[in-house]
Amino acid sequence: MRPAQAQYLDHWYAQFHDHLLRLALRWGHGMEESRDLVQQFFLELLQKHPDPDTILNPQAYLTRSFSRKMIDDYRKARQQQRRMLPPHEAAYEPSVLENIVRLQANEELMHHLRAAYGALPARCRKMIYLKYFEGLTTEQIAERTGLNTRTVYNNLYEGIKALRQALQSTYPRMKLAAMFSLLPLL
């Protein structure tokens, strides 16, 4: 490598290091990993012997090259992960006893959900019904009931909060999304 090329790369490193570091951070890498990626990129660039006279916009060149390197690294990592996964074995089919136990647990969950829903104040029950059973938006519920949208929102919030609290004691690991998916089944 000519000394002029090395000088250009040193200058580019000093000028665009922070820009490339921020780019790596935006891609989701940690600070140390981002620093390593930028260092490795400039080392690889040094080995390629680019002609600085042909590069009209060094920032665009470096940004594009660095982005492509990160994309290539990501693809290589995904390919390695795929190779490491065990081959698909025959699909597991639960026994009849496991299915019965699962159904009983679901029935028990539905019973608790029905009881918690029934214990809600009438206004909260109505808002939840309109939102999750009929699929209306908050604005549509406000139009239909004649209430303010903020009131509808507050009633939905209070009703969901009460449902969550009632189910947390018996199903502490239940996620909110799972509860919402079960509401139409009541």
C-alpha cells in the first residue's frame, strides 16, 4: 500500500469513525461490539487497497461499504444458526390424557375469566363487550353510547385492570394478550 493511501484511510478513520459507530449502534449492536466492527472494517479496507482518487464522496462510500459488511455478517450468522439447529423430528402429538388435562385447565381458566368479567361494573362490562366482542373502536363506542371518548377509554382501562388483577392471583404467568384472545369466547 502506498503511503498516500494509508494517509487517506487514517484521515477517513478520524473523520468518519463516530459516524460508522452510530450506524452500528442503530443496527442494534452494543458499544464495544460496534467499536470492534468499525475497527475490523477499516482493517479490511486497508487490505483491499482502495484508490482514494476514485472515491468522490468518502462518507457515502464508507457508509455503504460498512452497511453491506454488516448485512453480510448478519446473513452469515443466520446461516450458522440454521446449520446448528437439529433436524426436524417427527411432530409431537400429545396423548389423550394430556389433551384432557389441557381442556380441564382451559375450562377452569374460562370459569375464572367469566367470574371476573361478571364481577365488573356494568359500564366497564359494556365497554369491554363493545370493544372485544363487537370489535368497535373507542370512537365508535363513544358514538354508540353517547359518552366522551376519554370516558370510554377510562372505563376500558379500569375494566381491563380489574380483569388482570382478578386473574393474576390464579394465573400469575398469564399475559395480557392471552386474556384478550379469550374474551370473545365468554
